[in-house]
Amino acid sequence: MVPVSALVVAAVVLAGCSPRSSGGDDDGGGSPDVQVTTVPEVNNGPGKGFKLGDCGGMTDTEVTAAVGNPALKRDVDSLLGCRWSTGPGTGDTSLSLYWYRGSSAQKEASVARNLGHTVESVTTKSYPGYRVSNVGLCELSAGSGPDFLHWSLQSGDVKNDPCKAVETLMDSLLSKVGKQ
């Protein structure tokens, strides 16, 4: 049996989630408290956004080959991105791929600059972006319209150059855009 107090709490929560009337007219329509904006349609290609499958269609084999570390395992797989890591210990390696919508690569590059990283503008397969590199770190982005893709590799033990690895991964990823 469900306690009455639980039912009261549920009713209050549900009432709080319903749209409220915006004022004096009693048309019953009201307006919600949250503004909803439409996301631009994705048409693929430079300046038009990206259409990608899960983890950008990148396989674990492609990722481990590019990084040169067969111990990498996918440990995050979400709608926003994916991460592969070796887990805790010496020489930890973490690689992430994130897909951003509604935030430009230029805006994110300015955040990296404000954190003290050296940022350079790059173009990969006609997609403008930026690269951040430091000891054991390389990040690479590619932008298109309202979207940008971002690879980040941090490692104390990478057999390949971290920037070479993310460049290889970005090339592979961009060749899959719209083909999934």
C-alpha cells in the first residue's frame, strides 16, 4: 500500500510540472514556464551541421589503433559523446569524443585560451576548428554550422603522438559524416 504522504508529494510535483496560465485571460491555453527553441535541421557538410551515429560510428578497433593502446575500453556511450579509458593506474589514458550543438568551436576555443592553453586554428577536411596541445594532451575540434565535434586525448603513456592520434580519429570521423 502507498502511504498517503507519498501521494500528496507526487500530486504537488506533478502540479508543479504543468503549464501555468500567463495572465488574466482564462482561455485555458496558458504558456509554459520554459521557452522552447527549434534546433536547426542538419543537412551535413561544412557549415550545415553534422549527422552521426552512436560514437560517431567509430569502432573500438579504430580508436585503439589510432591511439596505439589496446587497453582502451569504451566506458561512456551517451547521446552527447563517448569516452574510452584504460582505467586508474600509471600511464592512464582517456580519450573522449563529444558532439556539441548550439555552441561554436570559436566560443569553446576562447574557453581553452582563458584556461591558459595555447590554441591554434586548424581546418580538417574543409571543416574549421581548433587544436590545443600540451604535454600528454591534445584536443581537436571541427565545426559545421550549429555543431562542432571535439576529440580530447589525455595520456601519460601514448605510443603515438597524441595530436597525430586525434588527427587520425578526426579524419576518420569526418569521412563518416552523413553516411550512417
